[in-house]
Amino acid sequence: MPNEIVVLVHGLWVNGLEMGWLRRCLESAGYQAVQFSYPSITNTPFENAMDLNAMAERLPAETVHFVGHSLGGIVIRHLFYHFPRQRPGRIVTSGPFHLTYWRQRDKFELRRSATFWGRDAVRLARVTIYSINDQSAAANLYYQGACDATTTNNVPSSYLPVLAGEAGPTGRPKLDYVRAPYNGIYFYLVNVKRLDNVHLRRALSHALDRSRLPLILKGGQIPTTSMTPGKPIAQLTAEERALCGVDGDAPGLAAIVVKGQACYLPPPGPGYDPERARAELARAKAEMGARFPAVIHVKFNTGVESHKHIAEWIQREWQERLGLRVELESQEWKVFLKDTANLEYDVARMGSIGNLPDPEAEFLNQMKCESPDNRTGWCSARFDELYRKAEAEPDRRRRLAYAREAEAIMLDEAPIVPLYVYTQHVLAKPYVRGLAVNLFDQQSLRDVWIDPDWRKAGPGPGAAR
């Protein structure tokens, strides 16, 4: 029996693969480490602590240490509060603040930690984070003065032209508004257990002219047929183009995985081609016969204005270009997650945000056969084999080559319909300083502060950040 085991608990919006690097470092130092994966969005910290406790009870070690990142630290605190009879070990959590209050679907309250290693540089004494899943409600709170900033796209799409200065009397962007790139992809899931014909799925993707999406969404989104996000090749610097081995007029996207060392070119999926769409549809009807669906139901969650706009656009495109009958259904977020996890849908919207520019760890992993995040029912032995090769390959470029081959296989079978690369839209009062706006939308509250003399420095995102 190993004498010591370290349990790694990941944070919000991820699935635990991000802790793999830390696990390998600990193992190289002689520790045995295991990763605990949990549904950070659908379950409460207490529910996840119950699962963590069940896992800890099965560990064959005299000493068990816990390391938590972000929300993982809160889950660990719930573990020791509700299940205090744990084996001896150390607890390591991150962050300059401690959770003092949490009410589901209401708010979190954080207070400055007295034990954080850099506590003297932390200038906020308290932070309140509202848990709101409706964009209009979040934006209204901001404009009514009830909150100081909104992040992670809590602005309705109908507001964006005015905020960006593309509409309205002044023609100038608002000083408290920032539009920035975002390492995320918006796509539609296709339930392959119900829509089990690959030609039907390809027809759905070929029928969509994604170039229309920026006009509908008004936020500078980047149309794509790939699952892995990136920026348009035309926007790369000369140095980045040389790294990626592409010309400036090449179509598609590129992701700089490691600056100056590794570039990933996401393979394209079935793009807009009405003639090809009709041919694929005809082939699907011939192969499926009476099984061809009379109606295709499209599900999306409420709370985000653009979800409805996109669903209505897709409904119109599939009806006009393919002659399909399409019906829409909106659901509350938690019900929507449950239905997609249980494959109780035909087609449904989804998004994926990466914490790193890493295709296999951040995006493609959710398409593995046994992944808990695979909400399509699609399974490919070849895809999983390539993914395993990528995980085991120490050379970064060869890993990316395996990942690209795997992504191409998946896109060709169309269990998802990629639509666009996200942009992020942030609002912040002029006195808010240090609020990071970066590709991964990761704010360090340690650096944020309220400037009572903001008028001297001048308002706006430039001064605030």
C-alpha cells in the first residue's frame, strides 16, 4: 500500500485534465497522485464533496493530501466540513480570498484571506459575485449601479452595436466596454443515436452559411467549421505565419499553442455548400427510408439572447435549403444540461471554453467515447486511439499532428456542427482597476482594486486595466 497519495481537485468549467501536468510533476517527485473529476456546473459543492469523500474512502494510503484549484478548494472545504473523519494529510488550496457565503443561484461572497502568501498586495477586502444566468438581468444590474463589472459575456447581443459605437448618436464606443478575443467555440450537438445517418448530419452542416452569423450576433464572432478555436490566418503576424507554415491569404484558423514553438491548424469540417447539402440529404433519405425523421427538434437554453437568434436562423436555413421541418424548444439551464447529458434531444446548442490553447486537453477530449462531457453518443475507436497516442507523445508537434488527425475524423462524421469562435464582451465601471481581459477570461481578483481618485487618471478600460 502506498504511504501517501495526493488528490487533485480541479476548478470551475473544466473536467480535471488540466491537473494532469501537476499530477506528472508530483509523480516525478515520488508521490502517487490521482485526479478527481466532477460536474462543476450542475452539482453543488456539497454534492461534489460527497463524491470526493466516496473516492477518498477507497484510496489505499495511510496519508491523503488534497490540492484544490479555484472551486476545487471550496469542494475540499465542504468535504472536511461535512465528512471530517479523513486520514491525516495536508490541504492546499489557491486564492487570495475565502468563501464566506454562498447561496445557489443567488451570490457568492468572498473575503480577503489572512493566510494567503501575497496578502499584503491584495487591495479588495470583500468581493460579491452574483450568480445570474440571464444576460439582460446581469446588464440591468450593472446599469442600475448594483454591480461594478460584468464578465464572461453577460451583455445581450442587442446592446453590442451601441456599446461598440456601430450604432447610436455618437458613433464612438463606450468607454466602459471592451470587446476581445476568447478561447472558446460555439457549436451544435447532434444526437447520433437519433440522427444515426452520417449523410443527414453532414447535410445539416453543409446547409449553414456561417458568414451570416456576425451580422446576426453583432459581436465580431469568427465563423468556423472546426472544433478547435483560433484566430483567422489572415490576422497572424509574419512570425506566426512562418511558424504555422501558411500564407497570409490562406483560409481557416490557427492557434498558437506555444509562442514561437508550436502552431495548430484546426482541420475544416463540412462547410457551406447547398448543392452538397442536398446531395447528402438525398442519400440520407435513400438509406434511412421510413426512419428519416419527420421533425428535427432543436433545443437551446434560456438566459442568453443570442441562443434564440441562432436557433431561429438555423430553423429557417434547414427549412428553406433542405425542406426539413424544424421545431424549437427552450429550456432552463439545469434541465437543458440534464437532457443533453441523457441524450434526450435531436440537436442542441453547446459551447466550450478552454483555459489553455491546447486542442487535445481543452476541446477534443470531450469527444472521447467514455468522456462524461460527450453529449452526442458518438464513439470512434480510431479517434480514441489517436487521442491516446497524443497523450503519450512527449513531442509537442507530433502530439498536435495526432490531435489534428483525430479532429478531422470527428468532423467528417459530424456529431457536432461548429458555428463560430467566441468573442468576449466586458463592462467595467471607470473606477475598477486591474480587471484582466485576456484570451481565457481568467481574472485574478488579487490584482483588482477600486480607485477613489479615478477621475485623475481618467475613466475607461484603458485606465482600468
